[in-house]
Amino acid sequence: MKRFFVWFGLVSLVLAGAVSYLANANPDGLDYVTERHGIAEHAEEHPLSGGPFADYALDGDDSFTGLAGVVGVVVTLVVAGGLFWLLRKKA
């Protein structure tokens, strides 16, 4: 089982680092629909929109998209792993 988690983590990191560069900069479906139907007129900027990892980049530099993806995977795996560890059923 330990071998599976190691390989899962490695594959996740490689995919996040490499595939992140293929992310589309155009708005996704939800953004498109809200802009088209006027819903986005009332939208406000998110408080973290100026954060270091906003827009899948590192401080707005698109050349670090892979790093932002890797950091996202690491944070997700740590948080999920921590929650599973805390909520596990003790035998």
C-alpha cells in the first residue's frame, strides 16, 4: 500500500508540473455563462485574487505555472492526508 501512495504522489506531482502549462487562459464555462447573461456585472474581486498563486501562476509570472500546480498538489495531498489521518477509524 505504501508503494501505491508513493507512486500516486510522484505521478500527481509530475502531471501537475507538466500538464499545468496546457491550462487554458480563457474563461471556463461558468465564467462564460455569467458574463453572457449579465450575472458577472455584480461580481466582486476575491480577497485572495492578488495572492502569490492567483491565476495559476506565481506572482503573475506564467513561466511558473508548473510550480503553482505542484504547490497545489502538495497542499491538497497534505490537507487530505491530514484529514484522513485525523478521522481514521482506530481499531
